[in-house]
Amino acid sequence: MKKIDIVEGLLYIAGDSGIREELLLNHVPLTLTELKQLVDSYDKPHLQIKKYGDKYFLQTTEALEPYHFDMVKVENKSRLSQASLEVLAIIAYNQPVSRAEIEGLRGVNSDGPIDTLTNRDLVYKKEVKEQRYFHYLTTNYFLEVFGLESLDDLPHRNGASEKDEIDLFFKHLKDEA
């Protein structure tokens, strides 16, 4: 059996959870360089292997999206509110960031949007042991949803202010919609 077939099978079984790169390397006899080469040369009709953060996923291509929606009947409830998108942009560009810092930037209470983002697995909270509060960070699922391999792929403008970067994030979202 070829190594790529093993990787493909493991990713298929993992489903939406994906598999961390380290775990793949521990279970399939290959090096990091070999893994990257296998993924880059993966060529199956309507399937692709994508990396988001430190995880790999087996996904269908965009050509099959119309069939996904017909089968699953995605409801409008999957959309995020404007407030949630604002908080998500603040977290993405300023992480790790505390709730107080988020609210300071927005000027309003952000409990609801933070809870929504946490429940949708787009952000997670990390306890800061020396302090009495949590920091919020984006998840690998955030990277997957927005098609980013890492946070370095977020849209940036050299010399841009924080507000400009958040506006650029929203423009990027509209351009992809």
C-alpha cells in the first residue's frame, strides 16, 4: 500500500476532526518533507488534502459544493452576527486578547458574541494562571472556515492601524462571499 493511501484513509476516518501533523508522522512511516510532497502531489478527482494550522483534512473540492448544500440543506442559522464578526476580527488580529481588551476596542459588552464564537469552536479561552482572567485565541477550525493555513495568511497592510486591519478582514470576507 502506498503511503498516500494510508494518509488518505486516516484522514477519511478522522472526518471533520482532521489529524494533527505530528500524529500523522507518528503513525505513517514518512518524514515531514515526504508528507508535504505527498500532500502537494495528491491528485484525486473532487478530493483534496488541506492543512489548517497543525491539522490535515480530507475535503471535497469546490465543484461539489452545490451538491453538499442540496443534500445537507444548510440553514441560515450558520451565519454570524455583525457583532460576532467584529469580535472575531479583534481576536484574530490581537490574540491572545482578554475580554476587557475586546470590550475596550468595541466600546460595548461582548459576552454574547464571545459565547457564540466559543460555542461554534471559532475561538477558545486560555486561562492565564498569574492573572484572574482568560485570553481568547482563534482555533484551527477558524483557519479552516476562512481557508487559512496559518494566522500569517490573514490580510495585512503594512503600517495599517488595528481598525484598518479589521476593516480589511471584513472586506476579505465580502470578497469571498
